[in-house]
Amino acid sequence: MNLLRYCGEENAEPLWAESTGSLTSADIPSCIYCNAPLAYEFQVMPQLLHYFNVESDQDPLDWTTIIVYTCRDSCDKSISYKEEFVWVQLSTDTISTYRAISTPAGL
């Protein structure tokens, strides 16, 4: 089962499951430490949900992919853990569920 898709190639692109909720290069911020561009490094695949025992249509936890972007220059190696940029692409069904839950009655 493929849970993680890692790519160390320069200019690699993630695999988007849907066009809704995908990013363009203009949407990806720069590194907060050195202002260099961020690059796609890996993505977490939705098969991981199986190990969280998320199998019910009633459970709103669902994503199509979680994508992690890191500093292209791998700046400041003296810092062990750094904040990076993560994007969660939710499934269309999850978005609909959250809208239904969060919409006030009467609207």
C-alpha cells in the first residue's frame, strides 16, 4: 500500500487527485527563514486513513492528499526542526460535509 510519495527531483510536481483544491506555483509561499522558493518534497496519500480506522461515510476525516513543501535551498541546517508549508487537499465529499455542518440553520 502506497502511503507516502517522496520526490527528490528538482521541479517535481505532486499528484493531485482533483483539480478542486490544487495549488499553482503562485499559491506556494517562500521560505520564512531565507525567502527562497519552496519545493514539493513529499505527499501523504489517503490510504493512510485505513490505518486510522476511518472507513465510515459518517466520519468527516478524509483527504485526497497532504502535500509538504520545503525550502529549495535547505537553509539554516543548524535548526533541527523548522516550520514548512503543508497543503491539505480535501475530498469533495468532505468539503460538502463540512459545509453542511458549519452552515447555520435557516441559510
